[in-house]
Amino acid sequence: MAPTTKPVLIVVGSESDRERMDAACKALDEAKVGYEFVVSSAHRNADQTAQLARDARKNGYKVIIAGAGLAAALPGAVAAVSDLPVIGVPLDVGPLRGVDALYAIAQLPPGCPVGTVGIGMAKNAALLAMRILAVGRTGG
């Protein structure tokens, strides 16, 4: 992947998750904050996903938003190999409607920090990403 001038990477594990992350894309579009949207599964494409996360900083990203449902491995898998801020979005899928994903993301082990927003709150993830970016611009 070539370096980008877009500061936010949005990653989901399945194409079917794209619409669930639409509110994040709309919020970033409205604020004119560039982003890339990538589908890469922590389970089906583990090596590809790890490489994407490892290369995120050198590819110009500043913040990663990872949407995941059910066991929600993606945010933790990304945070395990990247030093960038990662925001996890638990997706409202499966029989528990995202509660399992919320617990999986919020209860990651020490040393693997992931900011977590509410179930289905992709817009809040984008707003948090923009605040993180603003800290970098203001020096504070």
C-alpha cells in the first residue's frame, strides 16, 4: 500500500460491515477528514490484517477505527501490532446484538489498548478520531 495523506484508516472484517460503519464515513466526509476504508479479517486474512496494521504509521495513517462484531477480534489484532491509536466499534450483529463484541473490545488485556465506543456508534468513533487528530495539530 502506498503512503497516504488520509489520516484515518477504517478497517472491518467483512464487506457486510461496510454499511454499519457508514456513519463514521459520513462524519469524516462532513468534516473533510480523509480516510481509507479497508476490508481485512483478523480471522480469514490474519497475515494481511497484521501487515496492514504494522504498516499503518509508515503509510501515513494517524488513527485506526476498527469495526467488529461477535468475538470482535479485529480491534485487538490491530492494536497488538500497531502503535497508533485504535478505536473499536462493536457492531450490532449476532444473537447478542453486539454485547459480546462490546465486552471483547473493552476487556482487552493490559498492553493492548483500544478505545471503545458504544454498540453501533460508528459516528462516535469518527468524532473521537477527529479529536485525537486535533490534539496532534494543536500540540496539546
